[in-house]
Amino acid sequence: MPLTTTLPYGARTFLGENGQYRLDAVARSARPPHWESYAAVSMASLASLGTVAVTDIGLLCAAGLVGGFVNAIAGGGSLVLFPALVATGVGGVAANVTNSVALWPGYVGTLVGLGSLVHDQASRARSLAPTAAIAAAAGCALLLLTPERAFDLVVPALVIAASLLVAVQPAITRRLTARDGRHRERPRALLIAVAVSCVYGGYFGGGLGVILLAVIGLTLAAPLRQTNALKSIISVIVATVSLLAFALFAPVHWLEVAIAAPSALLGGILGGRFARRVDEGLLRAGIVVFGLLVGGWLTVRAIRGS
């Protein structure tokens, strides 16, 4: 008798006759008539199964590490782990929500890695936190209640545009500089921009960090390192809301979460330390390049899905 579960076998899911996930050692063959039949599985089959499981675990661990690191630098780490989850057999919507839950420790690790930069942005983060949380909850609701296709068509343009905004941000900032030589802060514009960005982050989240960096940089008078710290705090808020919403209402694959989350935490810590010490020009260039790559990946994914 098979055990029905949302957790995939050997990091792979198999669909049963009634639309339920099956977890049994012979999911690719006919169901055995008795429990004793499981003892008849050959050693060769077990060896092959073990190889697949190790491969999947290695892929998810590596994707979690890179995803956590990338999120600390520019955002978009979900686009590293998402295809890895799909490659191990997780369906699209399940991969999306599992991705969000598994990368949550990486966001926390980023704050640890950034250290004092996070404390410097605490007051700004507190003023933006309620808006970010409500907007992220709205985005999660959109994902769970509406079709994903229409929004997918807009996502690539958003990410590419945000990457280009990060590239030209210094020039725009100079144009917006007040006569006394200081860049005017625009708190109302920041609040609106963060709200819109967090709705997107709750819905999909790929490239959220790039979008946040762009809108924060255009509305605050702060160096890129401080902007990156504020972006990381807001990302934690969005990720926490998504974690709670998806854990309660979405088909999260907890086995994959258990595999990828620890490496995402390590990647976030390492990425946060790297972002704190790297040259600002180099950091900006890396963010722009990665953002454009993310936008290109999303464009290809949208075209193939049409």
C-alpha cells in the first residue's frame, strides 16, 4: 500500500492513479499487492535509486548555496534554485513556493553577513516594514488565487528595466541633486515603490533585489552599500510573509526545503560579507550584469511557456 505524501521520493515526485503523490520504492512499476513485496526490490534498483537521490541532493545543495549568495549581492537567487527544483521533478507552482521557503534562511544569513550596515538602516526599515508586509501578503494571495501566466509576461521587462535603472542610477541621482549639492530624499515615492515591489516579491520574487535596489537608490540619498542593506532587510520581510503564507496554504515540498535551506543560509552569510567589502563600482556592475541575465532567463521562460 503506497504512502500518500507531498514529499517527493529521493527528491523526485511521482503521480499516483488518483492524483496523489506516491512514496514507494517501486513508483516506476506496478504497485505491489502486499507490504512484503517491498523486500523483493533488487540491490541493483536500490543502488540506482541511491545514485539519483545523491545527485538531486547535490544539485539542491549547490543551488541553495549559490541562490543565498546571489540574493545577498543583487537578488534573483530564486532563479538559481527554481530551475534546480524543476530539474528534480517538482512541478512549476510547487517549485515556486518551495523555492521561496527554502531561500528564507539565506535572507537571514545576509543580514548576519552585512553586520553594522543593517543597524544603520534599522529606522528606515521600521518605517517601511508594515507596507512591505501587507504588500507581500497581497502578492502571495495573487499567486494562490489567480493564473500565473499573465504576470509571467510582465516579469522579464520589470527585471531588465530595474537592472538598467541600477546602471544609470548615479547619472539620474546627479540630475536630481538639489542646488545645495545633496540628493533629495523622496519618502512618499519610496513607500509607493516599495509597496509595488513587494507585491511582485510575494507573487514571484525573481529579481526582487534588483528592483528594490533600483527604486531605493532613486528615492534615497544613500551609498550603494547602505541601499543594499535596506534592500536585504525588506527582502527578509517579504520572504517571511511568503514563508508563512505558503507553509499554510501552498504545496511546499518540505524535503527539498530541508536539503536546500542550510546551504542557502551559508550562501547568504558569505554573500553578505562579500557585499560589505567589495568596491562599490564593481558591486554595481555585478548587480547590473546579473540582473540582465535574470531578465534574459525570464524572457526565454515566458516565450517557451507561450
